[in-house]
Amino acid sequence: MTPRELRADVPGLQESAYLNFGAHGPSPEYVVEAVSDAVADHEFNSGTDDPYTTAFAGYDRARERVAEFIGAEPEEVALTESTTDGINRIATAIDFDPGDVVVRTDLEHPAGTLPWQQLEAQGVEVRVVETTDGRVDIDAYTEAVADARLVCFSAVTWTHGTQLPVSELVDIAAEAGAFTLVDAVQVPGELPMDVHEWGADAVAAAGHKWLLGPWGTGFLYVDREVADTMVPGAVGYRSVTEPTAAELTYEPGAKRFEIGTTSPGPHAGLIEAIDAIESVGVERIADRIETLTDRLKAGIDDEALLSPQAHESGLVSIAVDDPEATVERFAEEGIVIRSLPHPDAIRVSVHAVSTAAEIDSVLAALEMV
């Protein structure tokens, strides 16, 4: 499949210049059909088949497909609703004590800030590593994590579109004895991804952005050996080996972080979305995004461009005086982008399914700002 053919399969891309994939990627028609087909199969056949057997078989297929895609084993994957959900499942599985230190950067999405902010009420210190232009100073980071219990950072920053050196940051934190948690939501479907190469204890992500999957398709990787030492903060019949047993025995690996009844539909759609992305090829997608973002950056004044000139991701942040008003003005021109709460900027998210004409429309609209 080519990027052009994939675009043709997405009804939501036919009416406007949609350039907000960093927030949400509209799904191809067959992805939505896979969701409805899974729900229909579960609901219509539940009179003759065990609905739990049907749902669990769907969960297993989704775990296997996600694991294959991110370079993990199925037992290292838990199905969640979102990246935020995955991060919270890790946050609530660690028995923090007053005085424990959590380290994050100042580049994190609220998914990577709010769970730690809540822990502050329990006496946990949240240490924020200040950054410059979307970059982490390694010396400052090393000092900050020296006595940390947990470290959380993004693989690709939502504010600048920069790639952080995940493996290096993981190694430094691990050397200090800290648990490492990576927010990778801006990676799958946009860039190649291998969680084993990263070496983190846990990686949270979701399929509703660059993978063009449905909402509700989060997934959480947890290193198998690490997972087996953790006690989830919430428990349900999917978390344990035998729900009615007198003694609580958690599922081996990451499955212990799944809780109870959830619709089999969204993750059935995610399987279809991953298949579509892989039919184009992630490397091919990354190359196409680079071509288009290079075209966009070439037309932006250096002082306004907040993302790196050299390609790192499809997220391109541009400083403007009034981000929200600019987004509204772009919408009037049929261009969908978003504003950022910090810095004062708009963010254009360019996918392989985007077109050169859409990039040119952004540049033309910028001239009117």
C-alpha cells in the first residue's frame, strides 16, 4: 500500500487539510468496521458462545499483534485505554513512601505530569529537569535522577517534536537504581520502535494517533521480570490466574495490569490499523514525513521555528503571538492544527498521508498571521 492509497481509505481526511495527527489520527474505514464487527460478533453470538471466551480471544490477538509491532513478547503487553491509563497503572503499582523522588522533564504531556502531581500530596518529591529547545542536558538529568525512585520522560516530545535519547536516559536512570517509564505515544506509526532496544522497565503508548487506530487503544509494555515483582494498584478478573481462588495469584507478566470487562472492539480495530501501517512500511512512512516536514520548515522563519531544522519527527511547532486565534484562523481556511499551552505556539503534525499541497496551504496561511 502507498501513503496515497492509505489516505484514500480515511474518510476524515477528505474534507480538510488535516494536520493534527499528534493529537488524533482519523481511522480508515476498515478500522472502524473491524471495531463494529468485533462488537457485533461478541454481542450477537453471546447466546451460543461464551462471551468471555470470545472477548479473551480478541484480547490475546491484540496483545500478540502489538507485541510483534513494538518488539516485545505478548506476555510483556497489557491492553489499556490510553497512554495516561498506562502511566497511571505503573504509578499506582509502586509503593511510594514520603520522601521518594520522581523525576520528569519539563517537556511532558499532562499524562506524564498529573500522576506525579497527585503523589506530591503523599509527600513524594517531584523533581523537574529543565530543558532547552526540547533537549535534555545529560549532566543535569544525571544529577536529578541520582536518588530517584522513578523517572518518566517522553521518547518524542509533544512540544517540540524532538527525539530524546531514550536508551541513554534509561541507562543513566537504571544505573541510579530508578524505575524507568517512557511515554512513547508519539512514536508508533510514525517512527520505528523496539522497546527491548530501549531497555526501559515500562513503556506506555496508544494507537489513536499516528497508527490511525480508534480511541481507547492504549497499550503498556512492562519488562517481564520487572512485571512479576509488581503489585497492581487495581485488580480484577483479568489481573489474576483464578478469580475465585482463595489465594490471590496475579497473572504472569504485564497481563496483571489489565483489570476487568472492556469492549473487544477498539483493540480489534487497532490490529487492523497496525496491519495497514505495516502494509505501507514504517520506514517508508518516516521517510515521507521527513520529505514533507522539510518542505514545511523551509518556508518558516528560523526565529519562529521551535522544532529542530533537521528532521526528527512529524511534529513541527511554530511560535506565534496568539496560538488559539491562529488555530481558529487556520480552521477558517480548512486547515486543522492545534495550539500548545507551552510554549506559545501552534503545532503542525505531518503524517505520510499528508500532501505537499496541504503543506503549502499551511505556509500560505502563516503569511496571513
